[in-house]
Amino acid sequence: MAVHTIRFEPDDRYNAFLNVCANPIHGEGKLAGIAIAVKDNISTQGIETTCASKILKGYVPPYDAHAVGLIKNAGAAIAGKTNMDEFGMGTSTENSAFGPTLNPCDTGRVPGGSSGGSAAAVAAGMVRMALGTDTGGSIRCPAAFCGIVGLKPTYGRVSRYGLIAYANSLETIGPMAKNVADVSLLMSVIAGHDRRDSTSYDRPYSHTPSAKIDGLRIGIPKEYFGAGVDHEVAAVVKRAIGRLEELGAKTVPCSIPSMEYALAAYYVICTSEASSNLARFDGVRYGPAADTKKSWHAAYQDVRKQGFGPEVRRRIMLGTFALSSGYYGKYYAKAQVARENVRKDFARLFTDVDVICGPTMPTIAFRLGEKSDPLSMYLSDILTVPVNLGGIPAISVPCGKVQGMPVGLQIMGRPFEDERVVDVAYAYEQAVKS
Amino acid sequence: MVTEKDVEHIGELADIGIDTAELATFTGQFNAIVEYFDVLDRVQGEGAVTRDLYNILREDVVEPSLSQEEATRNAGAQEDGFIKAPRVM
């Protein structure tokens, strides 16, 4: 196959990239010559991959993530690795060990997270598309805050092989771009079965977005417009849903009672999985080396204390606590019940409606440094985490502005109906464009 | 109520390395978060998680993989083509 080179010299005044590939090569195919930015927790052969953590500084993966291999085979040029909250733990990209990414719409505000670098790179026009990952909203939140489109695919539809694990049962790789057609195009390349991921389904995605939504039934959960959701954001999203009604959709008021427990369940599960997954970072196989003259606990504690940032250490400890003897039944086991209740609520709603709509985030992008207390940052994930607990697809599409900042409309669908959420987003996008 | 001693113990279990100076901050944050988690006490329902796929395993046959050189390249301490780890005993 012919190999070509493009020049990639972005004006990165937002700290979107941790590592830029100046003259990336590319082949031919559906994505020929398109520069694609890849979040720094997705393995790229020969390109440093740090998860925005000091503990992986200098780590160069010897293999590509499955999704990266697929986009390269489709002709894409890997433009570089994008900034993120360390290991995906955050909602603002301020938890990067290499400094925060700034929101291109207002550099005094965060781009959202944890895929903030990917979102900023797309929003600022540095790249046409990017790969992000979504564990509790990490694609949809920055897409909403930066005014771009981001799809969190159905769990199992995109291989996680080569994604450096944070919370395996929740996370997925997904596409981000300025418009729905590009998100759909990138999804068509990365979706499909991979035997190296034991949770991978054989459900390829070959879809051309359609704007026909006549007769579509849209569930409007009251929890998505209730306490904690900014009134102006809610009003903008309601207007967007009104636009979908003008296109022939019907709205159905509904409720997701399990949301009362969803956020707590999410944080118990993700921190528990993190405490196990991140045990591998001990300075032995990768990253800054452990002092082999010390005893192993002393050596590991030195490496992990210096290598992990405060939020990562906090989450590892929270997870260790939630799984520890005497607390397992109170936290982890209960969180699994709550998770099953979320799944059942979605299954029940999706017998009456085709999609569920609401805001992606309860507010517009916050100011840098505004959320210094960990719990207040966690609470801003309330509208995105149910989707990850349920394993369902959801897309965020820009639907207006509040105080000059973008607002995202979130469209959630039945498992493996990623095509449908893409269509609804496309219908909205085309309607406001014309 | 999580105490500083609890946090110190958890830090030890997780090999996270905590300074005495950090204990008060972590303990305060822990208590706020764990208090929020207590909402789970009221959850009703069955724990039975439904899944339609179980134990997807491949056949145990040798397949191409990384070379020893590639697999050890990122290790900070090496000796004779092996990864060197801190002493256990």
C-alpha cells in the first residue's frame, strides 16, 4: 500500500496535545489523509503514551490499540496524543500531570473531561476528528463543553484492546468530531469484533446518517431537568427537543428513579475497578523505575507516591476501601444492585420510547479552578454516568449557548442502536443548519 | 466515620505512600465522599446481574506475540534480557 506523509503543525495554544506527530504517515482508505488525534490512554505503537500521568512518562507502547490499528488501516494519519485527566479520572482535564487544557470557546474555562484534549483539538480546528474514551461521560462532557459532537458507543461495540484500563466494565473508546457525519464515519471504522477483547460483540457499524425521525418517540426524564440542573441550560435543551418535535418526533414524559443512586454506584464501581487496574503501575515493567535495592513495598510506595497525582491516589484508596473486608457488602455489592436497577429502568423505558433526551451536563463549562472540592466535581457527572452503568449508546450534539458557552443535547438509545442516536443528532444538526 | 488511622491503613494496602502531612486532607475528603456513598444503604432490589455472554476464552494455543526485546524495552531496570524487580525477601 502506498504511504504518504502530511504536515501537521497545529497552533496548540490550548495545551490540547501532549505529543504532536509532526509529519505523520498515512495510507489509503475511508480516512485517507485525515489527521486524527488520539487520547493519551489509547496505545499507539512507537508513540509515547502516558495517560497524562508521570507514572507512565517515557512509556512507548510496543503495539497499537485495536481502534488505532483500524484507523491506520483506513488511511488516517495519527496527529498526536491528547491531554486528559490523569487515567481518565476527572471532568475538567485539570487533573493532567502536564497542565490543564483550556477551552477554545473561553480560555478561562475548562474544556470538560476527561477527553478534554481531544475535544479542544477538534473544537479549535486542529484536527477534523479525534478518538476519546468514555467511562462516566468523558467523551460527552467535553463534547458538550467545547461545542462539538461526541458518541459514547454501546459497551462492547468498539474493542478496548490497547485502551489502558481504568474501569473496564464502564469504559469504551468512541469518536469525536465537529459534525455528526464525521462522528458516524469514524465510528464505522472503529466498531466491530475483536477477539482480543473478551467483551467485544460482533456488531459492526455501517451506517449513513438519516435525518428522518418522523414518529420517533422521545422519553424526557424529569430527573434530567430537576434539581442541580442549571435553568438556562435546561431551557436551551428543551428548545432543542421542541425542534425535534417540529420534525415529527413525539415526546413522552418519563422517570428514571434509579438515578437517585446512580452517581454513588458509579463512583464505588469505578474506584473499585481502578484500585485493581492501577496496581500494575509499580515502576517495574514501565514508567520511571522502582529502586530495586529497596524492599518491594517501600519501592512501590515511592514510585506510586511520586508518579500518581492526588485524584488518582484518592480514587485508588477509595476503591481499596470499598472492596476491603467489612465494607464490600455495604458499598460494592450495593452498587451492583443499583447498577442493575439503572439497567432495568432503561429497559423498561425503551419499551415505550425509542430514545431518551436531556442535557449532557447540568451546567456550562466551569471556570478553571472553580471545582476544587472532589465531591462537587463528581456531582457534575450525574447526567452522564447512568449511560455507562447501563452500557447503552449516547451522543452529545451542540444545541445552543448559555452565556456564550456551548450546551450539549444528550440522546440516549437502546443497546446496539448507536445508529438511531446518530440519526436523531443528525436530524437536529441538519434542522438548525438550514 | 473514616479516621486518619483508617486512611493510613488503606494507603498501606494500596501501596500509595501517604505522608503524615497529607492524612488530614485525605481523611476530610474521604468522609465527605463516603457520606455521599451512604445513599446506597437505601437501595432496594436483587443483585443478580444479567449478562448474555460468559467467559469468552480463546483456545490455549501459541500465537505470534511480542519479542522478548519488545516486551522488556519499557522496563526501567533490566538484567540479561529479564525485568528486574525490587527484592521480595
